Amino acid sequence: MEVIVGKMAGFCPGVEGAIKKARTALETRDRVYCLGEIVHNKQVVNSLEKEGMITVESLDEVPNNSSVLIRAHGEPETTYKKAESKNLELLDATCGKVFSIHKKVEREKEDSFIIVLGKKNHPEVIGTKGFAGENSFVIETEDDILDAYMKYEITDLGRVYVVGQTTISSSYFDILAKEIEKEFYEAEVCIDKTICNATEIRQKETLEMSKKFHTMIIIGGKNSSNTKELYKIAENNCQKVYLIETVEEIKDIEFTGIENIGIMAGASTPKESINEVKEYLENL
């Protein structure tokens, strides 16, 4: 059996940077609080919690004068203000790409109606929306476009600035952007395709692999947006696709007679998890 691992499988630079920052902080502090799961991967979260990281959902759970890590997804502007009021040491590990989007929407919100394309409840989208101000709207599906237009209509803005969650499907971004341009035909519409390059390349590689291989295994957190996107892409082109978090999940699957298997992993998946799956399949 031939087992091929995608070149882009595993940690993206933003995730790698956040984990490195967390480990460095834990070397010199008894405890570090992390606002939300540092990445959507249980194995990584559990490993850091053993080293002293405490995952919380709100700054209300953090004692004054503590150290708090802002994960790669980023946070809304209100989080920074609240942290200051509690005299918290902020260890900001916001992904550089996400940070750039925050700066862009902050700059554009004075003269533009901001539209964020992505999942409404995703932490990255919540963070970006927080910097975009009141005259903004999150579009997750085509059904949301009319609601966005109705909100835009009551403003006196003539410009619409569109950004996207860094990990959404590139093709879906294009579909939504095209529909927005149609609906907002009276406005000056600026489309800024802010999908992360690593995400786009990973999605393209998954598409190519899923057309070649009989079976694909996608490794990553079940709550990871970018991992689920890879699964959807593979599912549309491949006979059999499995979405797993660890090697244990494939030990009851029969792979006899399969000539080749492709492996791709999400941006929050550690190399150890990928290697364990690869080695297990090669040893069958």
C-alpha cells in the first residue's frame, strides 16, 4: 500500500507561532490562562494544560494581574480593553494574517460598510467583527446577503468593503463575493480576498490528491473549521474519506486491497498525529 502525506499537512505558521509563544510563557510563569482553546485540537490542548496552561472562555474567569494568551484566532477590540481594566499581562499570539485583517477593517470602517464572509460563531470572525464597528455584517450563506443589504441601506455609506475568514473555502468566498457585487450594485464594492495563502494551497492540494487516490484520510479536530473544509473537498472527489483526530479511529477500518491512500491534515494538527497514522497504514 502506498501512503502519501500532503506537503501542506499540519501546523500553519500562525498555529505554530501561538504554541511556541505558549510554551515559552509557561517556562517562566507558574500558570498562563488561554482565552478559548489555543487550537482546535484536543491533543495539543491537553499537552499544554499538562504544562500549566488553563483554558477559559471569558476574562471573567481570570484573576486580576494574571497572564493571558490571545490565541491565533484573535479577539475583538473589547477584549483588549477589558484586559487592561483587570491589569492582565496579554501574550498576543494573534495570527499575523488575522491581525492584518483587524487593521484593515479598523481603517475602512469610517467610510465603508464592512462585510465579513465566514461562520458567524467562529472565534476569528467574532474577533474581526469586533474591530469592524456597528456598520458591519457577517455573511455565512447566500441567504444572509439580503439581510446585509437591508442593514447597509439604512446607513449613509456609499462603499462596501468585503473581507473573509482566513480558513473558509476559496471557491465559496468567490461565490458569495459575486452575489454581493450583484446585490450591492449601487455601491462601490471592494472585495479583499483575505483567505490565508497556506489555507488556499492546502485546499488545492487536497483537491488534487482526492482526484488521484481511492481513499483519503483527513486528520484534525472535529471542531476545526479548516479541517472540515478539507473533508468536504475530499468527499466530493474521492470514493472513501475518513475524518479522524487520532490513529485509534482507523484501527477498526478494513484497508485490504486498497493500493493507495492520501493523508491531509488541518492547520491545527501536530506532526506526531500525522506520523502515527502514516506509520500505522504502512505497517498493515
